[in-house]
Amino acid sequence: MIICIGAGPGDVAYLTMRGAELIRNADVVAGFNAVVDVVQSLIPESAEVVLMGYRDQVEKLDIVAAAHHAGKRCVVVFMGDIHFSGFQYLERVERACGHAVETLPGISSAQILASRAKVCFDETTFITFHRRGDLEPFKRHLVHVLNDGRNAIVIPCPWDAARSFMPRHIAAYLLQQGVAPDHPTEVWENLTRSEAEWHGTLADCADQEFSDMSIMLIRTRAPMASQIEPTHKEGAWQPG
Ligand SMILES: C[S@@+](CC[C@H](N)C(=O)[O-])C[C@H]1O[C@@H](n2cnc3c(N)ncnc32)[C@H](O)[C@@H]1O
């Protein structure tokens, strides 16, 4: 048995009860060091822990797949939700196993951000640059999203200098593409842990530095008007 589960993002308190149960009953718990760290308190002493990083993930996942094929209960933990910026790792797990594997969703950093910054998913698009391969289609999509009057929640790419596409690079790229400089922009760091938040405009963001553990919100300049029924109550509360 093998299952991929979302954990965090950051604090174990955001793990689902089902996720916690699977970890408590696992023979093998695997994942990137920082993510396994989040669930450490739930891992039984009897479990084998397989830690990995970017460089050795393929070899380490082969060890996990072998344990799975030998009948061990294996759990691979992912940061936040698997379904946002987690599919390339999932693909590696499935390639190692030779078949599709079950997933259990977690709470994404995008969900925590949406909750902190009060943005509605219906009016927001999610884009990650934290992935291997050609980023150009995702960059173009981000321009379309903003030109279409939607908010964008964006995971930057913190890798080496050649590939790094952090909030300041994203802002500079968008300005270069003719996106308006006054889009309200926020960057949140270390959500659910030692949180920090930055608010400004897209233009302001072009010279700001943020840590790897950051997520960006670029708001539409023209938020959708409320489409619920008008209120007749005098002084009724209105959203900000
Ligand atoms: C490979 S992506 C995985 C995202 C994850 N699947 C999710 O749903 O949050 C990793 C990136 O997500 C962002 N991230 C994850 N957890 C975060 C947190 N607690 N606070 C801010 N950003 C976070 C950071 O940009 C980090 O480098």
C-alpha cells in the first residue's frame, strides 16, 4: 500500500485527521526533509523514515517503491496540498511504483493565503513557477489572468540564479508585458509559522527581496461587484 498525503503547509495542526491516522499506522514515511519534519511527532518509532532532497529524490523513491511492492504501508508526505505545485513529485512517485497511486489532499499555502488576505477562489487563478520545464506558458497565462480582471495567487521559483523567478522577477516581467503597475500586490512568508506579510503595488514589488518560503497575491484592479441581493437595512455591514 502506498499513499501520497498533503501536510502542512508549515504547521502540523493543518494536517487532516485522515492524514494523521495514515502516518500513525505507516511502516514507511517518506518525503523531503522539511516536510517530514512537520509530521515528525506523528511518526511511530517502528516506522522507517526515508528522507530525500532534490538531488536524490529519484533513488530514494525507488527505495520507497520497493518497500511498497514488498507489502509495507508507505506514506509519502507532500508540502501543503499535492494538487497545487506537487504533481511533478507525484509523477516521480508513480514512475517509481510503476502505477498510479492514491492521494489525500492537504491544506495548501494558497488556501491559507486566501484566508489571510480574504480572496475568493471563484475570482482567482493559481499559478506556480516552482516546477521543472518550460515556464513560458505559465508566464503568459499569468498576464492573461490579470488582463481578464482576476486575482492571481502565485508560487515563485526559488532555485538557482539562472532559473529563479521570485516575486521581484515576476513583477518586473509583468511590468515589461504592459501589466498596470498599480495592481495591489501582497507577499506572505512562512504561513502558519513565523508569518510575515508585505503589501504594496506591483511596481513596488519589483525591488523587494523575499525568502524561498513565500507566496504572492496579485489582486485585480477592478474587483467584481457583489452579486448577492441588495440589502435594505440602513448601515448594513459591507465587505472592505
Ligand atoms: C513545491 S511548492 C509546494 C506548494 C504546496 N503544494 C502547497 O500547496 O502549498 C513549494 C513552495 O510553496 C510555497 N509555500 C509552501 N508553504 C508555504 C508557507 N507556509 N508559506 C508561504 N509559502 C509557502 C513556497 O513558495 C514554497 O517554495
